[in-house]
Amino acid sequence: MTAFGVLMLVAKQSDFLDALAVEAEKEGFTVRKESGLPGFEKLEADFPDCILLDFDLILSDEGRFLIEATQKFPSMPIYLLAAPETDEAYLFEAFKQGARGWLFKQDAKNTLTAFAAVLGNRHFLKPFSAEQILLDFKRCPDGEQLLTVEEEILRQAARHLEEADILKNLNLSVKALKEHWESIHQKLIVNARALSSVKARIPVPQTQEKPPEKTERALESSDSAVSSTNTNSLSLEFVSFSAGDEEFAVKITDLQEIQKMLRFTPIPHVPQYILGIANLRGVIIPVVDLRLRLGLPAKALSKDARVMVINLKGKLAGILVDKVNEVLKIDPSQLEAPPALALGEKMGLLEAVVTLDERLILLLDLAKTISIEQESACLI
């Protein structure tokens, strides 16, 4: 951890801040403590090698400090320190505005240990971040684009592959991987700021029960509004995922975002496959277990499990799946009618099937799978 000499700790909890400073000094850091956001003059004077910044302070000014600090001092790494219950979607927004990464608060000693791991692997991506980055680039088709090797780095990281495996699989050096990671992050920042119609900011959680505006959909591409009369000449984009031993897909334009997990509350008198309702940043949505919806046995959640948030004509619902796989481009001519005899009862939930590289992918009819009208009625 001595790679950084001067560490600035910025947190509003004085006791925690003091304990964190003690642990950092034990590790050989020269520590600067701030109980609130420091002025840019102070940053310029001290010019710390690294900043560990309380995310609550970022939310208090909608991220303006982070945005301006990373613009004025791009070589000064800022990492975020968040409460364990913080929605990672908000941390990802801060990541797109310049933060190098984040970790969750523990006791002071364990927090510094986690920070050491972050500093030792600056270019390493968590699967959640890799998934979100891949999908976020779809929002800005006219902006900065990923190189083929950068896309593959993200795909492999999203599949939980370790750094050593990624280096081996792509025949990269540690230096090259780090350079590609820095390139990915910078492109992400450029696109995020280019998409902002007003001064870039990090949204504060809202309490009103209103679906996010269409322009805020994390996965939407400007090509998503192509009319059905043009689909014969254009490839369609789908996100593939697994439930049991089968691979499914949905149109990327119907997918609002992917959540690592949502806390849901069970409700009575609903079909068994409805796990309950969840609060998605102030919007109450039903959550459907796809395994149960397909008649498969229930399964304990794995580290790969995700909740895919679907937006159908402004109505939101979550689908719990075993694993999210990748973004696929499929020519409409490849789509075939579902084979009724082979799929039995599941046929009614399918819109089409497609074979890609010997993989049979089942395209879900979301309106039937979610039965969103029925699920919405259950919440009244």
C-alpha cells in the first residue's frame, strides 16, 4: 500500500474518519483528513496521491465536486467509500463521472484492507461493473467506441474470470491490460458527459413513485426506435441470459437496467412465481422468478444471479435469472417460430427461437412471461 504516499480521507463521520486515519498511518501513508468536501485550492496545495471520499458527501451536491475535481485534476485518483446498502447503480453513475472505483464501509481496519486490494488491482473490474459498462456503451452509438479487445476484456470480466485468466486468454501483458482499462474508463467518461443535456450530475434517489424517463434508461440506444418496417434490413440487439440449462434473450430496448440484486417483500394472493415487490429508487415493481415461471425447480441464489428490470410501455417489472450472458446482434431472418412439440408448456411464453453457433436461444414474449397487467393489478 505504499504505492501512494499522501492519502486524503474525506468523510463526515468524525469517529470513523479518525479510526481510518490511524489505520492508514500504520500502513505508511501520510494522511490528510477532511470532515467535508475540500476546496480546490486545498487539493492543489496538498495534491494527494489518492483520495478516499465518502459517497454521502457526493450525493449531497449531486456529484458536482467529483465531476469538477476529476476535470481539474485528472491524474488524482478518487475512490468512493459507500454504506453497504448503497444502490450500486448510483455508484456506477459516479464511476462514469470520474471516480476510479468504490468499496463498502466496514470497520476501519477491514476498510483499509479492502482499499489495499483495490489499489493493488486498479484496472481489475468487478463483474457488475463490466456488465454495466458493456451495456452503457449502447446508449451512445455516435460517441467513443470500444476496441474489439476492450469489449472482450469486459465480457470476460463479466463472466467472473480472474485477471490471470483474462491475461492468458487474450495474450495480454499486465501493462497492456492496465492501459486498455484506462482507455475504457476514459471513453466511458467522455460518453457520459457528452450525453448530459445539462451540467453533468449524479442523480439523488427520488421518492416519487414514477418510472424513470425514457432518456434515463441505462441500456437504451438511439437506434432503438427503428420502426418495424425497417427491421428486415437491420440486425436486432438482444441481451441473453440463463435460467436452468436453457439460454433465453430479450430485446435490449425492453431492458431498462440490470441489478445485482433487489430486496423484495413477499405479498399474499399472487402466483408462486411472483417473489414479491421491490423498491427501485422510489418505484415499486413486482419481481418474477423466471425459473418458477418456467416450471423449473427453485434454486438458491448464486453470485451470478441478477434481476433484469424490464420496461414495457412505461410499466416496470423485475425478472430474476440465474446469469446474464452477453449482448447479441441477430438478423431478423434468423428468427424462427417456436417448436411446440419440443418445448411443451413453455412455448406459450416464447416469441421466437434462433440458433447461433449451435446454441439454441429462446426469445421470451415478455408481456406473457411477466403478465404485467396481472402483476400490476396485484399491487393495487
